[in-house]
Amino acid sequence: MPWRVIAHGDEVWHVDAVAERRPNTDAWQLTLAFRAASTATERRRFWAPYPLAAASKAALYIQAEQIPDSALAGVLAERFA
């Protein structure tokens, strides 16, 4: 089940939030996974870093819950501009 479902243009996208911690860093970074919900054989997918960071995964996910759907749609618009 996706974390969020966003409509962009004539497509519906499933969005998942993922916490990543890169080597030699103490902070967790937010990465968003976008997957087109269409039933076409060739599904479109991509990953996009999002400018949020926190000292713990829990704190990062709490911040992520505050992201408005319009900001997620903005990530999609940038990707397909």
C-alpha cells in the first residue's frame, strides 16, 4: 500500500517515503519513490531525493507526514517538465 497517492496530469502515482543514511553521515535523508499506477505493461518509476533530514528515522517520517500533496505533485512536475 502506498504512503500517498497523487494525481498528476491524467496519471495517478503511488508515492513511498524511504529513509536513507549515506556513508559518513549521521543524518537520515528522505527519498521518495514514485510509481505510475497505470496497468500498462511498461510502468514508469523513479526515485527522487527530497530536502528533509533528521537524526532518526522516526523524526524523518514525522517530518515527511507534513509534506503537502502539492509539493509531491511539484516533484512530478519537475521530473516531466
